Amino acid sequence: MSKDSQMRAAINQKLIEMGERERLKELLRAKLVECGWKDQLKAHCKDVIREKGLEHVTVEDLVTEVTPKGRALVPDSVKKELLQRIRAFLAQHAAL
Amino acid sequence: MKMEDMPLSGPDNTKLEALVHDIYSELVEDACLGLCFEVHRAVKQGYFFLDETDQESMKEFEIVDQPGLDIFGQVYNQWKNKECECPNCKRLIAASRFAPHLEKCLGMGRNSSRIANRRLASNNNMSKSESDQEDNDDLNDNDWSYGAEKKAKKRKSDKNQNSPRRSKSLKHKNGDLVNSISSETYNKYNYNTGHGISYDALSPDELRSLLTTQCGVISEHTKKMCTRSQRCPQHTDEQRRAVRVFLLGPSASLLPSADAAVENDSFDIPDGQSLMSRLQWDDTSDISPTDSASSKASTNHSDSRRPKKKKKTSLGLNSGGGGGGGCPTGSSISQSNISLSTKKKRPKVATPSISSIYDDLN
């Protein structure tokens, strides 16, 4: 198990080192804005905030409310493309 | 641990797949977290709900999505066939054609002199070439929309007869009626006041002073007067003489005087005399430009009673101008004649320079 977590840490480090993680994040953000994911989540945020009252909203509340929905709302095409990119990166750098 | 050591094949494939999904969900959570931060900041800064209004106005300005309506719920071609009523000729004109029509109808703007001339020409029953031009203009004139044209035809017989187009189209059927109408409208809507641009707009006095200083030949194309000097090379003496006869009445050419017989080659003297003689008998009869232009024939009979009076005055003036100067140029004689006659009647018209010439001659 320690080997597994070691590998995970190494891959994460590689992703950050190569700047690939930033690139992937940027790509994901752009895609999500493009497909309306962000607007949907914002509308959801509004509901949550109205429910709780404008003054009593915390970041933690928002995260717990929004993250499951956000994960579910990501379109399949975006998800597939992102997974593809990650796999390609791993394959490329594992081959080295 | 180095990347190279990573086991990629065999049973580890599922592990790798799990790793890929982990990375992906991490990224998605990152994005969610970013959004949460963004929203939270907006809420705490107080600008999160700025773009919201109350539900009523949201409903009011909802985007309409129905066939035949635009997004505001209006019929989008409702202005297409809008028609305005012309205040002048009381006809309905398509809104898009209203401004050009008004320009023509009121006789203002660039083409007004042309149209005014056309009316004048129809008054005089001018030459055939003139009417040919009118026909061409008829073809080009898309002033009216088709619908308006039809409506206008229906109401042909009632009040709408005083527009230029109508008077033209009626001309061939009922000349007298139209002539009276169009001359009436012409007098009513004669807005041309540009100096030296359109001779119709000038008063007889202006016309006369203009013709003593300028060539004044009326162009066939623009129907405007030439503003060059009397010796402008573009026009012949014959043309200039014809214009003066046309504008100042036939008496100008019908009165051969002693001076004209002596200096027959110079046109200025007869011109000057005709002008001067006009000035003399204009005292009694106040004639508008339209009258002088349209009643060419009618002035003929009145000439018969004038020659004595004119001859007298012309002789007297010539003795004043020609006797003192010996043989001055024709133009100076005519100028001095004019200045003298105008000085008699309206001192302000004569310019100081001209009167000084006259003094020199004496």
C-alpha cells in the first residue's frame, strides 16, 4: 500500500513539475464554462444562499452543497476528454 | 520512486485506471472549490445578486419565442408598411419614401429647381424636347410605393391634384386645369432663394441687376444660370441675348434703337437698353418672374403702347452716357445706363463703383 501511495505522490509531483496539472485545470475550466456547467452551479449556489441567508453562508457550506452536484453535472464528453489526456500523459512519462 | 519503475501492464492496469479517475476527480473538485470561493467572495462583497431583479420584472422582460414575434413579443414587421400623410399634397406615402417625397413636393433641396423649371415649362407648353425629358423623369420617379400609387389613382378626382407628379400626369388630358393648378402651387411653394442659382426665385429687380453683371445663360442640364462674367467664353452672345429676352420679356429684342443700329456687333447696348426700358415700365406694372416668363405672348400687345416712352428715355440716357465719354466700351455704357436708371428709382441698388464710372463718363 505504501508502494501505491508512493507511486501516486510521484505521479502528482510529475504532473505539477511538467505543468500538466495547470494545463489540465485550465482546459477543464474552459470546457465547463463552455457547456454551461458553471452557470448551472451558480444558480444552485443562489438557491443555497437564499436558503441559508446571505449573512450566514460559509465556504464549507457551499463546498459540501455544490461539490456533489458539480461532479454529477460534468458532461460525459468533457470527462472523457480529460481522462484521455491524463492517460496519455501517464503513458508518455511511464515509457521514459 | 522513479516513473520508469512504474508497473504499467497486466493487473496494474486497473490500478492505473483508478489513478486516472482519482486525478480527474481531484481536478473537478478543484474547479468546484474555485467556483465556491468565487461565489463566496461575491456574496461577502455584496455583488452576487446584483444582476437579479424582482420576479415581476423578470417575467416582464422574458424573452419571447413565438413565430411572427421578435424577442420582445412585438410583431417585427409592423413598421414595414407604415405610411405617412404628406402635409402638402395630403397623399399617403410609404415611410421610407417620405423624406424624398417631401423634398420634391415642397420644392426644396437639390433637385427643386429642376422640378420648379419643369412646372414652369408645363405652364408655358414648352418645346417637345422638354416634354420628352419629363417623360424620362416619370420613369425614374419612384416616389410612390405601389400601394400608394393605387390609392392615389382611386382618389384622382378629389383634392390631391397639386403635387408635381399629379400635375404632370394630368397635363396631357386637361392642360388648362393643370396649368392653373401647378402655377398656383408653384407660386405657393417657391422656396428657392439661392442667389444666382435659380432664376425662378429671383425678383425682377434682382434678375435685372444680375443680368447686367453676369453671363446668366441658363444651362440646359442644371437649369441654373451661368455666374461668370458677361464675356464668359462658354456661352455665345446669342445665348445671352436669348436669356435676357426670355427673362426680361420680349420687349428687349423688339426695340431696335439708334445705338443698336450703329454698334450692331455689340450685344451689350441693346441689352442695356432693354433692361433700362424694362426698368421704366416696370414702375407701373409689377410683374413677377412667373408672369414675365409664362406670359410671353401676352406682353406683346402691351408693347405697342410703349415705344414712344422708351425711345425718349433711351435717347436721353445715351446722350448722357455716350456724349461725355466719346467711344467707351459697350459694357460700360450699359452699366452706366443701368446705374442711372436704378439710381433714379432705387438709389440703394446702384453700387458706388458703377455710379463712379458714370461720373467719369460725364
